[in-house]
Amino acid sequence: MADQLVVLLPVAAVWTAAGVVADGLPRLDRARALRRRTGWLSVLTLTGLVLTAAVLVLGLQSAGTTAVDRAAGGLALATGPALVVTACTVRRIGRLRAGAGAFASAPETPAPHGLRAAAAHPLIGLPIQVTALAVLPAVVSAAGVDLLTAPAVTGPAITVGVLGVTAIGVRHALRHNRLAERAMPPASTGSTRPAGPLHV
């Protein structure tokens, strides 16, 4: 179990750090800070994907019950959200970093609300944080708590996980909508009455 934990802890640590960084992106109100933090998120996300893929590939290639085999079996739950990160999140992070770079010529340049709304998009933070949550059962199991053979623990754990993912998704959606509304141009306050004929 200790060997399996050694394999899983770096994976869990990287995904957790990426989730924390992604959660803080929309709160940054300076373009340069947003660009720098997006660079960190890109590195952490790619590192998490590489570590997860390496453990899964090594587990598939090995035909035994080594620590890597057990760790790969534990990471099966994280495969789905990690694929979403690969397909959607990585590209959005790259576009967000490029957009922040266009405004980051001066240190105190404010980040536009549209850029902050893009940083709050659910497809950036949600898949990363769900992946971090999906790695946790493998870490808990490697630490000695077998969730599969303890029905009294399995049911509540699944319920808490589903509620947690739902709460995270709703939070991201509400924050994204709020910032997107701020980015919209103000409605015209001029009169909409048709102009009357001109008298010369």
C-alpha cells in the first residue's frame, strides 16, 4: 500500500494544485497577473495529464500486481474527466493566456470582464477539479481504507462526491454568468421614438 501511495500522491498533489489555481483565475483583476497564473495552470495541467497517462500506460504494460498496477486501477475513475481536460480545457487555457497577453503590456493594465468571464468558464475549472476529486478515492484506498468493501462508507462517499461535483459546477456557472453580464455593453438609454419631420 505504501508503494502505491508513493505513486498516487504526486498525481493527486498536481491535480489539487491545478484545481486551486483554476479556481482563483476569475478573481484576478490585472491582465499580467492573469497571464502569469494561466501559465502556471497550463504547466500544472499538462504535468497532471502526463503523470496520469504515465501511470495508466505503465499499469497496462505490466502484467502483475505491482504498485503501479494497483495505482493504475485506482486512477480508472479519473480517466473520464482527464480526457475532458485534454479535449477542452487545455485549448481554452491556451486561448485565455494569449488573450491575457494582449492586455499585459503594462503591469497595472486591468483585465477586461470578458477575459475574466472566459477564465471563469466551467470548462476550465470544472474538469480539472473533478479530476482532482476523482483521484482522491484511489489515494484513500491506498492509505488503507477500502471503499469498495465497506458499504457503510461507499454510499455516503458517492453521495458526497456527486453533491460536491454538482456544487462546483453550479458555482462555476453562476460566476461565469455574472462576469459575462458585466462584459456586455450597456443598453442604449436614448429614446426609441421615431423622429418627427424636420421644420425648416
